[in-house]
Amino acid sequence: MLVSYNWLKDYVDINDVSAEELADKITKSGIEVEAVELLNKGISGIVVGHVLECQKHPAADKLNICQVDIGEGEPQQIICGAPNIAAGQKVIVAKVGAVLPGNFKIKKAKLRGEASNGMICSLQELGIETKFVPKEFAEGIFVFPDNVEIGSDPLEHLNLTDKVLELSLTPNRADALSMIGVAYEVAAILGRDVKLPTPVVNESNQKAADYIKLTIDAKEDNPYYAARVVKGVKIGPSPLWMQMRLMAAGIRPISNVVDITNYILIEYGQPLHAFDYDRLGSKEILVRRAKEGENFVTLDNQERTLKNDHLVITNGIEPVALAGVMGGANSEVHNDTVNVLIESAVFNGQTIRTASKDHGLRSEASARFEKGVDPLRAKQAADRAAALMVELAGGEILAGVVEADYLDRTSINVSVTTDRINNVLGTNITTNEVAQIFTRLQFDFTEDNGSFTVTAPSRRRDIVISEDLIEEVARLYGYDYIPTTLPIGDSTPGKLSPYQEKRRKVRRYLEGAGLFEAVTYSLTSSEKAVSYWDEATEATPIRLAMPMSEERGTLRLSLIPHLLEAIAHNSARQLDNLALYEISKVYLSENEIDTQLPIERENLAGAVTGLWHSHLWQGEKKPVDFYVVKGIIEGLFAVLGLENVVAFEQGKKEGLHPGRTAIIKLEDEYVGFIGQVHPDQQKALDIHATYVFELNLEKLLHVNVEGVKYEAIPRYPSVTRDIALVVDQQVVAGTVQAAIKEAGGKLLKEVSIFDLYQGEHLEKGKKSIAFSLRYFDPEKTLTDEEVTKAHDRVLKAVEEQLGATLRG
């Protein structure tokens, strides 16, 4: 809601409170003011000028030489290219030395050889958005009415000295969607009175009931409808003050009659609609539900196909408005309109919301109906609009209001006690102070020994239960004055569970390793749902009963497909070096039509591509490969204390490179995989070599591991022995390494592979794997005999278990 500070002065005396001070007070009372905008965006040096002469520029077809009286003696010559410039106009003139928005300074200039001493301005050049500028001035300069004084300040006439408060309203505060509603709020905050408009309706002898008949078929959707008829209006522009107020509220001026309905919308919060009475096609208004498939052309000249849950205003036969959303082109007010029917109604918010959403039409009117309007203000709004039409467009108001009234006027009474208010707020507010607050809010109430019964006003539809009254007391008393207290009683301090601590540790490690966290959809297509999933777990993809699209119709079984989509998306935008990870849920079910909820399991997945290390100055580049990603995973296992219980085994998986894939097992139980995306899949996604991994995170984090054990830094030297073992080609290096570790005993601390050889110097079907073994004893210096004894056990074990021999 945009609130004009100057307009607000019509209803509340706020001359002694600046816009900024008022914004602070409103915010502290519970309605956030997001910004206070000064409409004068640093403008200075502009005046109202009178164009005395206007002649074509001799050297430019689209320029005009104007002689302009700016009230300072001799007329000034100004070159202007606006298509609507003409002699006799009163215009906005930026003098030499003037400053326009954006710190744009006006200087003397020569245009095609002719001097120009200033600039004739459009509204856009004063910082007003084009969408708010009246259509007749959208493509040229702005022209003032003739009664504006030459040399006066245009900012005053254009309301650009005003400040606008932008209110961020919660859905329950629909009452503040109007100037009068905000006035009640400000008056309560400041403890002042509200001055409401008092329309004077002078009716003619003709009766409105002779001109229009009203029938409501959908009474629940439309409990109140009022119609007034104004005859003999003359369509034209609305006065400048009204146009400027509408523009400050974010509404484009159109014509006097239409502007009046929009003015009342902002002033009262009551949407109105003006029909051209002579274009209605009948003397009847029938409000009903639309027929399924019925067609209707709205004011924006779009044909709409209606549904039977939409509410329409008809002339008894065909729709003339989509109720509460938009009028129809067939009954629109035109320049030749003479007689006007004013509609002021109360519509069901849910019905209006349905129509607005179905047609993608969200208007100022529909927003207010959806949140709820004051039902007792509808007739007042119609009277105010009729009075303004007579004042600003001429004509006469026909006698009487044609109305249908099915409103439930039962009062809502809410009770609360002073003791309960203080118990909830932790305050010591007196009964008298509570009574003063309700009086400031203009709530009717009775009080008996500290017990209040409040009758909620019709404008405050959010006052329903006692807690609503407590909130009103709290915010008007002042949140800053509510004492700070600690809870009384036993409490348990919040903390992370062991699982949450480990998960946080995983995130920190991966981000420290250079990976960025991604968040992707839980829904995918049926084809992608079965890609890269955990075959060790029997599961069936789960289809949604009503998916929003086929691409988002199935719950995922793996995180990898969407991470690869993210890689492809970034790669298409020349971001080639990527490292992503995601911790999220996969959804497992043994039966696609199982009525039980699926099992939600938390997985960890990653995707890495491009260069892992690049140092351009030194000419170093290291692309990502299998061992880089394996090293990341091994580091993660070390952080979690799982390095001794997790093993990598050569394996195969659909969608991954057959020679660069490993299965990860936790104590011989499958927990995930790592590998390069299959070249065919890379080509389909148009990505470079990409390595992925996915782990059953829940299983890994639920493993009970021993606490960290610290060892003293070795005081004694270690002994290193290198061996090259010849084994059959099918023997996996990891198997040899495991056998060495087991046989080496407690003296063998490290085993690492440093070479692999296959060639002509070895027997066919054999390969040589070289290991470096490091022995040490933290208690003493090892002797050759001790190392040899342990080393011989290693050689014997690999020979007996794997048929390995030392390479000569």
C-alpha cells in the first residue's frame, strides 16, 4: 500500500509529525513501512512557463523553436522536439542551471545552430514512470490547465513535494488497504481524531429504480450490491490534484469518471465500477455464476472463457463484468459516455480469488476483495463517488440507491481481562490504560471490574479472539516498553543431535574441499528417476497422482540426474570448472501404488568437472580425474572416522564409465558409488568429462565410531621398504594392499602404491605393482631383525594368498 503523506493530512492532523517520524511510529506499532520516498528526486530550478510562439526549426523537421514566458521578464528561446508542443500551452520549464533526476544539469546549448536556454520537460523527465503518466502525455511534454500561474513552482502543482510511505501489510490487515484505514491507524498511534469525508448527495426528482432493476442469484457470493445512476456527465480529464494523488498511489489517470472510481478505491478501500448506462443493453443488473464455457471480452480486449465458479455481472442476458476483477469492453466508459451506473458491492473473497487466478488478472480491486472489504462502507463509497462525479463531471444524481442487501450484520463481540493481558505480555498495564487504547482504536467496548467486552468494528475483520485484542493493546502500548523476561520453569537447552553434528561436519569438509552446495528438485521425470539409483535397495519409482508436469511427475531415487542438469546448465554458459554437492532426500517404496508413505532417506551426492587445479603463471593445470574425486571421498571418511571400515571395489554401474567406476562398501555392505559419467551420457548432456559420487549418508552417519585417539609424535626413526610384486592381471591392487596391511602387524603403519607396470619384460597375463611400506615403533628404534621379520611375513602372506612373487 502506497500512502501519500499530503493526502493523509485530509483525514488526520499530522502537520507536527514528519513523514519519516510517522513511518517510524507506524513500524513500531506493527505495520512495517518499507520505505519513505520523496517524489521530488533532487529536482531544482523548474518553473511553469507559457509558450508564446512555436515555429518549426529551419534545419530540423522534428524540432520547434519556442518563445516561452517563465515570469522573469523577457521570454526565453527554447528548442523542443516534443510532438505535442504548441503555442498557448502552459508547460514545465527547466531553466539554465536546473537539476533534474539523476543529477542531470541543464545548460545553454545550440541545436542545429539555434540557441536553447533551458528545456521543456515531460513528466518522465521529472522521474515519473511512463506507466503512470496519462496517455495523452505519454509521448510528449506535460501541459498544465490554463489556470496555473506562470512562474509558479510545478512541483507544488504536480504533488512532487509529497512523500510516499510504502506499507508492507500482512494478510490480516486488509483495513490498511485504504487511506481512511491508514488514517484510523495513525490516529490511534498519535491519539488524535479521524476526519472522514462527508459527501453531499443532491438528488434529482427522477428515481434510480425507474432506470435499473437489480437481481442477485448468487447471494453467498454477493451479499450486498448498491447501484447509483448519474445522468448527464461530461467525460474529460480529472483535475490535476486528483491525477497526482492517483499517480502517487501507483495508478494511471484515465478520465474523470474512471479516476473517481479509482480514487474511492484508494480512499475507502472499496472497489467501484462505472458502467456506461446506455451501453448496458438493458435496464437490468443480474449477478450470477457464469455458465461453463461462456465467453466474455474484458476491458483489456481479451476474450475470456469463463467457468461455473466465476461470478459475473450481467445485463440479464450476457456478462458486462467479471465481478470484482475487471469490467467488460461492452459496457466501458468512453469519451462520449453521458449516463453512468456506479456499482459498489461486497463479493466473496474466495470466489474473486478463483476468477483472478484462473485468468491471470490481479488488480487493485481483486486484491481488496480477496482480503476482505468493510461491508458497511460500500454504500458510503457509492455516495462519495456520485457526489464527486457531479462536482468534476457535471450531471445529476438520480434519487435513491438501488440495492440488494443480504449482509449478516451480527456483531462480533470479543472479551478479555486486564489480568490476562498482563499475564500474556508480562506487563503491569492498568485497566484505565487498556480502556484508553481501545478508545484510541475507536473500538466500542464495555468494562466491568477489569473485564472488557469489545465490539469489533466492521473495518477490522481481523478482531475475532481475545488474543487479537491483546495484540492491539501490545502494539499501541509499545513493543519497546514490554519488559524482557526469561522463561520460568525447567527447560532443556537446544543442541544438535549427533546425526546433525556429523552432517554439519560433512558440509564443512566438502565446502573446505572446494565444492559448492546445490539444492535441486525432489521431483523428476520417470526416465531420470531410475538413473544412477541404488540397485542394492529394492525400490519402485513413485508417481504423483496430479503432477504439475511430466518433467516433475516422479519422486527421485537418486540425486545425480539433477546435479548433472546443473553441470550442463552452467557449462552451456561457459562455466566449465564446477564442483557441486547436495545433501537431500531420495524416496523409496517397494510398490508404486503403496498407500504407505515412501521411505525418505538422506543421500550425499557430488559432481565435479573441469580443472581441479590451475596456476596460469606457472603453467600448471590439473584436470579432475577419478583419483581427485576418490581423494575427496577418502578425506570425508577420515573426517568421519570411517577410513578403516570403508573399502572401494572395482565395479560397474549403468550410466558410468565401465573402467572408471568403483563401488563403496561399509563393512562389506553397499553404501554408494563413484565414477566417471559414461561418454554417451556426457555427449547427450553436452558436458566435458564429469565425475560423480553418491553415498547413503544416513547409513554412514549412524555408524558408531570410536572417539578420536591421539598418538604422540614419533620420537624414533621409521624404516621404509619398497617391494614390487608380480601378480595376475585380474588381481586388484586394493586386495594386495589389504593383505599387506593385515600381515604387517602393529609395526606396519603405512602402505602406499607408487607404480604399476605391464609390458614386455613380464610374463603374459601378469602385472607388477610397487608398494612402499613404512615401519616404526613409537617406543623404540627398530632393529633390522625386527623389520625383516615383519617384512618376511608380508611376503609370505601375499605369496600364499595371491600367488604374488617379488619382481627380480
